[in-house]
Amino acid sequence: MKKKSQSLLESTLAYAAGMLLLGSIIAIWAIGNAQMPVRQITYEVSRIMAGSPSGRNVDERGAKMSSKGLLWPTYVAAGF
């Protein structure tokens, strides 16, 4: 009887540890997946700014910065 109860205890602990590991993996995946829409929108907006000619002036003498200055992309973190 003692060996059966020890076996039951060990298998229960192994099952609980496996479920904890699986739950942790799913939680990490869900956090990363929730941030994708915000990161994608921020990336697309920053690409439009990087591709627009408003930040520089190009003529026959070469490229020069305009008076508008640089616009750096800002990133928004999704809060959890």
C-alpha cells in the first residue's frame, strides 16, 4: 500500500509540473501574440515616415537635411 501511495504522489506531482510548464508556455505565447498588432501598426507608420522625402532635400549638389529635422519611430508597449 505504501508503494502505491508513493507512486500516486509522484505521478500527481509530475502531472502538476507538466501542466505548470504547459501553462507557462501558453502564457508567454499569448503575451507575445497580443503585442503583434501594436508593433505592426507602429512599424508601418515608421516605414512611411522613413520613406517620405520630407526630411531631406536632394538637388544636383547632393542630399541635404531640411529644416524639419529627423522623425524617429516611437514604440508603444502593450500593457499587461
